[in-house]
Amino acid sequence: QVQLVESGGGLVQAGGSLRLSCVASGSTFIFRGNAMDWYRQAPGKQREFVARISSGGSTNYADSVKERFTVSRDNDENKAYLQMNSLNPEDTAVYYCHVRSMRDYWGQGTQVTVSS
């Protein structure tokens, strides 16, 4: 099994930036060998896809974050990142990292709050 731990969330004003991190431990080959996703869940809403990075580094994004968010990974460090720029209040949510390999692995989430 792989354990995922997110960090880097916080309170930021609209227009600001945050960088989220996701660290994998345990069976890290699961992390290194699979795509890693970022999801988010706002209060009262369903969890939604934000960004994905493949094991080889290919990326794709939800339309709502394109041109503002950048996903990256460092397989040597078993880490993934989500650089979030030009944040707006609609980005307020708990952000989760996710890996799927035979089953779904989720972190505990990190809260991002964007004030207007």
C-alpha cells in the first residue's frame, strides 16, 4: 500500500498563489508507476477532478484551472506538486492527491481558502 500526505494549504487572498505538495510513502513504486491526480471538494459539492500527471510527466487539467494551475512530480523524491496561481474564491476547497492502482489511494486533504 501507499500512503499519501498533502500539505501546503492555507488562507490566501484572491489573486494569490499557493503550492501544494503530496508525499508518498510505503509502497512508493505504486506512486512512481502510476498517474497522480489532484482533486478538490468544496463545501456542499462533489469531489471534482483538478489535474493529472502521468508517470511519464504528461499532464491534463480541468477547464476551470487551465492556465492557472500546474501539476508536477519528482519521482526520485516520491512527491507531487500543484502550483496554483491567480486563485479566486471559487478555488476554495479541500484538495486531495490520488493514485489508482488496483484500488484508489487518497490523502487526507489540505484546506485551501481564498478570500475575496
